[in-house]
Amino acid sequence: MTTNSSYQLLNELSFCVFDLETTGGNHLNDKIIEIGMVKIENLKIVDQKSFLIKPEMHIPDFIQKLTSIKESDVHNAPLIEDVIDEILEFMGDSILVAHNTSFDVPFFNSVLRRLNKPELTNKSICTNLMTKYMIPNLLSSNLNYMSKIFNLKHQKAHRALDDTLASAELLLKYLTIFIHKKIHKVNSLYYPKNKFELDRINYKKETPLDEIIIQIESLKTPMLITLKGIEGVVLFSFPTLSTAEETKYITQKIKETPFEILTIKMIGPFFQGLIEMSSYFSKLSEALQKETIEKLCEFHKIPFDAVNLTAPIEFSHDFVIMNHLIPEQFVIYPLRSLHHKMELVFRYPTHQNKLVQYINSKSARIAQAKLKKDHLATVIHNLLAVYLQHSKDYLLINRSTQKIAPTDLKSPLEDFIAINPNNYDFPQRYL
């Protein structure tokens, strides 16, 4: 299916994005105090409507503080039964969208039941759940953060119309992505898993080579190129910065490799790409293993003799911290066990206690010689060690004989963040 036909598929759909502010989360006892609605047709916002609603009950203080809606604001507002028909008419038979449909739709249905009206039968989409499918490594999918990383307007959090407008803009952003990724079934909107992730894309062997190369050259973010044959057998795997030399080499490998599926995955820090590649390394032929290391050394100005040793090089530190692909996220590895299963992805300072607990736990296991060692080939281990020695994009930390506290990490982490901004431009730039 072409991008144009994908556009036609989604352009014909009508969406009603809505958000409720309520006195609490109990469907039986709590009431709506505000509803915001936005209509999307032809992939554009065409109408909007909002109501303050008199709940006929006390609005808890924490709700007043959260929403800035005071009891005086709803004193002269209509009751829900006075505007329910207008709300239902606005919704019509559109696909309903909310950033948390598991709350908004059941709550609204509980109101309809109380008013002896039929429950909603519209199909519904949750932009929160959609986000988790499309950006699997995202630690926070709240509307404020999503608005920030997608550069959407969101002025008043926890006000129904403002939240609805932000959710509508997020939906439109995702619909654009679905079109770029050539969606061909409306059902994929409801369960966009294993096909529409923003950090990866799969090409079948029939895909024109020019299309693949254009995609590779369009990104300056580090990426991992993997070729798989019949039954998923790994035939080639290579992390790249998409330089002209690397692209020329990768193009040649694509031409000469009888692959079934080619995967491009954005990886953020190049060191992380080397770790991901290492999980495929043992599956390659000995000749291709040697060629892979030689080419990585050549492209990154590392003498092959410096890594092609019989013994592993000792890391000078115990942990490495780096930017994650996703803004405001970071990843840490214990250098004695470099494997994706040993990583911790965190936000700072939100997860500083979790980070400290991780370091203290791994440090204790290192001291007791209980930390599970990785099974990296010596040449891969040495490549990682030498690459780390020559890079300034990483924070190296030594374990302490005593348990550390958050204050021990504050200065080095904040200094690292200040001089190493996340420049990956993800998810604005995606595959």
C-alpha cells in the first residue's frame, strides 16, 4: 500500500477526542466537573466544545488544586443532564479518543447509565496505550511529557479542553506517522504493536535498495542494521553512524546477502549499538566476525591490533552512564556484565533513588564476585573497552566500598548532563 492510499484510509475517519475532569476516580460516587471535546475530520481539527459541569457535591481540595477548578467556578454551571444530549450529538458515531480511555469511557458510561441512556457503542482509541506500543522504551507517557517531546502546545494540564487539544495534536502526530509507515488496516490503530515502533523499521527482500539507502542516509542518529535470512537466522549485523564510508560498506553487504528481512533500529549512543550487535556476533561466520571488527576499527580509527588480543582488556571503571535515545532518559551498565538484560534505563532526578539502589546492589555483587559475567567474545569486549577510552560522551563511575547516597551522584551526573545534551531528536525524527 502506498503512502497516498494510507492517507486516504485515515482521511476518511472521524475522531472525537475528549477528556473528563472529575471529583475523583469512583464511577459510582464521583461526578464530572468538566468535559472537553475536539472533533477531527480529514486529518484536521474542525470543531471543539467544552462544558464546566455542576457536580452537586463537594469538590475535594486536592482536585481543586490539581485542576484549578473551584466550587465557585461551577456554581452556576449546568448539570450533566442538561448538556448530555449536546455532548452525545457532538460525539456522534466518531471514533472516541482519550489519553486514558480505560478511565474516561467507563466513567462516561456510568453517567449514561445513571441517566437511563444507552452506553456508548463507539470504537475507542487510547493515545496513552498507543504511545507505549509505538515508543516501547518510554518510561513516562503522561500528556505533559508527550507534549514536550513532540513539541505540542499544552498550556493548562488537568483542564479538560487543554488536555483534549494536546491529545488531539498527539493523535494527529501519530496518524501522520501511520501514513509514513504505510498503514493499510484501520484495526492497526487500536493495536499498533510490532510494526509501527518509531525506533525501527523492517524491509522485505523485495524492497528497492534505493528506498533502504535513502532511509539510512536520512538519519544521523546511530543505528543498527541487521539482515536475517530464512527462519530468522542472523546473516549480518552492523552499528553505524551513517557516514558515507559506512553506508557504502553496508550497501555492498545488502547487495551480496540473501536476506529475507532487513531491520534498521535507532539506538541512540553508539556504545549501546555495539552491545546490541554483540548479541548477534556469535551467530556470524568466523570470516564475517573478523570482517565486522576490522570495519568497525577502520571506521572509528581504532587500530585492529589494539582489540585483536588473546586476553580481555580490563575496564578502568565499574559503571558507564550514557544518554538514552529518548529525551531525558539515561541508561547505565555494569562494565563487568555488558548485556542489555543488565541495563537500567532511568530518568534523572525522578529515578535517582532507583539509580542509587541499582549501583549499590551491583557493587555489592561485584565485591562478592557474584555479578554474572557477560559472554562477549574477547575481540568484542576489547573493542568496547578501547572505544570507551576514546569517547567523551559517557560518564564512568567506580563502585564504592560503602553504600552511596543520591548526593554522591548529584554533581557528576548534573555535570555530565550539562555537557552532553541529548541531540538524537527522537521521537521527532523517527524511522
